[in-house]
Amino acid sequence: MPDYPDATLTAPLEALLLMATEPLSALELAQAVEVPVAEVTAALEMLARFYDDTGRGFELRHVGQGWRFYTRAEHADLIGRWVMEGQQAKLSQAALETLAVVAYLQPISRSRVSGIRGVNVDGVMRTLVTRGLVEEAGSSEETGAMLFRTSAVFLEKMGFTSLDDLPPIAPYLPEASLLEAELAGQAEALARDDALTHPAHEAALPHNKEDA
């Protein structure tokens, strides 16, 4: 049985990785635990080997520029069956509103969705991804944040051929004025890109309580 890595450093790293919704770089983790990057990288590699050697149901992968926990491929069928058992459950109002924001503003980051809705949407986004309605769409070139878009399943469930079939925003979406302002802001930002030397700073929107 392999020796467990020294928990002095690995335990806080595990805690951070368990809470992460996107891959975290060694630099980000090093800054959080206030330890040199080289030591953090060595600890992460040690953890990854430990999980492999002990046959855990999850693994620690280095993907792109960051580290993240993933379930192992050999459990994909089990997880798929478990997920599908809940596919008939109705989406909550919070999930429907979040899905609408993604549909009209995609590709969009989780933090941007939270800003528009004024609440933390981490749990809701996980639900939408689990249901197959929303999927990852790469990373933002500016911030590195994971972007999300609606999936082919979303189009199928909605009976759409393409996103061009989406109805106008105002008559249907909650907080439509916020979404329209967001769209207008994005258009203005694109128009100013060539004229401005320094990017404009957007005011942060307030966050309320997390969706239940």
C-alpha cells in the first residue's frame, strides 16, 4: 500500500481542488497556499500517482494549464446510468432562467451568468451540464475562464433546428432588460475595440444568495 503523501500541503490542495469548478493552475494553487510553485507541482504529481496506485474512483489530471479532479473512465457506464435515471425530473425555475441566459449569450462563462442573474449559479450550471443541456465550449482568451454553450440535446428538447429558432428575448425571458443591456454592452465593446487603447472596466454586479 503506497504511503499517503504528507497532508500538510496536499490536504489544502485537495480542499481547493474539490471546490473548483474549473481547472486550477499550479500558480493559482501556490498563491492560495502560499507555497512555491515547484513544491505545489510536486505535491500535485504525488497526489495523482497516489490516486492511481490506490485505485480511487477519481483521478487528478493536468489538463491544459490547470489541475482538476475527474471520475475514471471505467466508471463512465455506471455514472451514465445514474445520471439518466434523473433525466425526467423537471428543471427548477433557477435552472430554466440560467439555461435561457446561456442560450442567448453563449459562449458565456459561469461568472458572467452569475453576474447577469445576480446569484451564484455553480450548482445550477452543474445540473444543466449533467442533464446534457449545456456543455463546455473552450476557454476565454482574455480571462482563461471556462465557457459554456447549449448542446445538441438542448436543440432537440426545444424542437429547434438551430439557435436561429430562438424567440425574441423580451417577451419570454425573466430579467429581459438585464439580458438586453448585456447584449448591447457586448456590441458596444466590440465596436470600441479598435478605437480604445485601454479596455473599459465593467462595474461588478451584486451577488445575492445562492440558488437553492
